[in-house]
Amino acid sequence: MLRKVCIACAAFAAVCGGTFAALARPAAAQDLTPAERAALQAQYDELQKEIAAQQQIIKDTQAKKGTLQGDVTALTAKIKAAQAQIDAKNIAIRQLAAQIADKNVVIGQLSDRIAHGKESLASILRQTQMLDGYSAVEVALGAQDVSGFYSDLDAFVSINANLQKLFGVIQQAKAQTESEKAALTQAQNQTADAKYAVETQKTQISSDKAQKQQLLAITTNQEVQYKKVLADRQAKAAAIRAALFPLRDAKAISFGLALQYAQQAQRVTGVDPALALAILTQESNLGTNVGQCILKDDATGAGVGKNTGKPFARVMAPTRDVPVFLKLALDIGFDPHAQVVSCPIASAGGWGGAMGPAQFIPSTWALYADRVAAGSGEPLADPWDPKDAIMAMSFLLADNGAGAGGYTAEYTAAARYYAGWNGASTAPGRAYASQVMNTIKNTIQPNIDFLSNT
């Protein structure tokens, strides 16, 4: 019976005979050779120099802005810089693809190693349980000789000690697998961000090329005609700045002012103004469907619709939000039983009570109020003040990961803004985030870009 100990010894040796550090990636998985990697990196470095050179040209031509030649030169440099950025991103995508292939191979090897380790561990435990059923006397009487008995007994003790080592090996493999999976996810997100950036750059190049062709059609002897083109562009920019930007449960402000507030918030939080303005747009659109309510009963949180007088039972959570709401009313000076808040969404089964353009419930607003006031440079933060609402929204988006920048981070932050961290991957969270990103791409960012080029 004790001779079965040798089976368990062999199983342990099979698992622990190598180290995880020695895991090697098969040559077939290397879609890029070291020479190819070096060549790509060298090409990437040259593109970065080209981007820097073209950006310097753009900077140098700012002094000539408003002249035909100056604007043509600046547009040419912008197009070249954008194309270089596309080429650099495509190189990065190839490099990331190689990393992803590497990670998948390593994860596969680790998974196999863990599975083999578990099988060996089970084998050892089975042998240990069989041996545990015999007394030392029975084992001694059953042994062929005394030296054989002690040899088997030493092996048994050794296996018990090595079990702990095997547990450690499997735990190490699991931890390394999780690390490799996290790195894989990061590489996949970076690839998605790079592809989104490429598409954005292509759109910008197309716009800049069209504008350049328009300018090239005007000869240097037609500077007067160019001044007219420039005046038309400036008039369009003025119209964009002056256009009313709708805000939920607050008076609309101009796009130019909204952008100014979002840019101020960016300096404090690092969140892209286009994302903040797109969230505001999405919240304003939702406001037309959710409706407006007014709190009437502090004890129960019940209220009524502002325009219809329809009773609503769950306008504001009575213990979580009503006390904070009443204190806020005293602090900034409004009638808590006349101030508009969001109505509850019956299908969601939750409470209403969200305030202002950024739609913070009172208890959440209390968590951000001091940061918002400091960021806005004001003694008190007001959720219905557009400046404070945009600042608060940017803080929350930053806390949701948007400060990292890139499509993936901003998409995820938008989903979390609407559905919370646990609901970000649900269909409603994804739908909200997709609408936000489309608003950035199709409306907000083109307007910001036009203003920055005028």
C-alpha cells in the first residue's frame, strides 16, 4: 500500500519540476520578429518627430492667421500632422496585436498548468487519504522490511510537506493568470482607443482638405474674396457660440458659455469638455421623457407633477435625500416645495429627486458640493447653476474613469454616470453611453473643432 506513495511523488514532481518563470511563448505565436518590432518602433519614433514638426508649423503660422497664405500653410501642416498621427496609431495597433497574441498564449499555458496542478493535487490527496486509514502498526507489519517501512514513511511525510508547496504553485499561477488577463484587457482597450482615434483623425483630415481646396481656389490676387470667406466662417463661429445649449430643469445657455464652463472644469478634473457637454445633452433629452416633479410630503417623499398635478409616491427618498434637500434649500435659498426635481421612473422602481442639469440626487450632491465650490471658486455650490452642474458632472465622470481619456474610458464613464458601476455593462447603460459618444462625434466635437480653427 505504501508503495503508492511513489505515484504521488511522481505527480508532485510533474507539477513542481519547472517554474512558471520559464514559461516560453512558442515561436509560431510571434507574428512580429524582433527585427520587425525594432523597425516598427523606429518608424513610430520618426512619425512622432514629424507630428512635432507639423505642430510647430501650426504654432508659427498663428501670427499669420486671417491671411490666405497663412491659413493654407496651417491647414497643410494640420493635414500632415493628422496623417502622421494616423500612421503612428496604426503602428501602435500592430504592436498591440502582437501583445494580445502573447497574452493569449501565456494565459493558455497558465490555464493548462493550473488544471494539471489540480489533477496532481487530487491524486496526492487521494493517496494521503488511503494511507491515513492505516495505523502505524498495520503499516509496519505489512512492510517487507523495517528499512522499507521507514523509507515509505519518510516519503509520506515529505508529500505532506510538499502539499503546501503545490498549493503555493497553483495560487501563484492563478494570480499570474489574473495579471495577464488584466494586461490583455488593457491592450484590447488601447487598441479600441487607437482605432477610434484613427477614425476621428480621418474625419478631421477630410474636413481640412475640403477647406484647403476652397482656399486654394482663391488666388493671391483675390485677397478681398478670401476676406469674405473668412468673414463667413467667423459668422458661422459666432452663430455656434450663440446657439442656445439646452439644460435639463434650468434655463438654456449659449454653447459658447457652456463650452467655457466645461473647459474650466477640464482644468480642474481632466475631463474632456466634449464628453461633459454630450452628457448634458443626453440628460436634457431624457428630461423630456422623465418629466418634472415637486416634493410635497417630507415624511414620505411623495410629490406631484409640476405641470399636471399628478400624484407621485416616490419623488424623493425620505431618509436618504429629503433632509439633505431641505438643508440645501436653506443654504442657497429656494422653496423646497416649489423647486423642480426629476420624477421617479415607474419602470425602474426607484426614487426621483435628481436636481438640475447634471441630475444629482441630494445625497450624492452633498458628497461633491465642497469640491464643486472650490473648483468653481464660489462659497456655495448650486446644482441648478450651469457652471456648478458642469463642474460636478466632470468630477463624477473623472471618478468614473473618464480622466484617463480615450474612447474606452469615456464610454465606460458615461455608462457608469447613467447606470452606476454595477449597471454599466447592462443594456441601458451601454445604450446611454453609445448615444453620448455619437453626440460627441456628430455634434459636439465638430463644433468645438470649428471654433478652435476660427
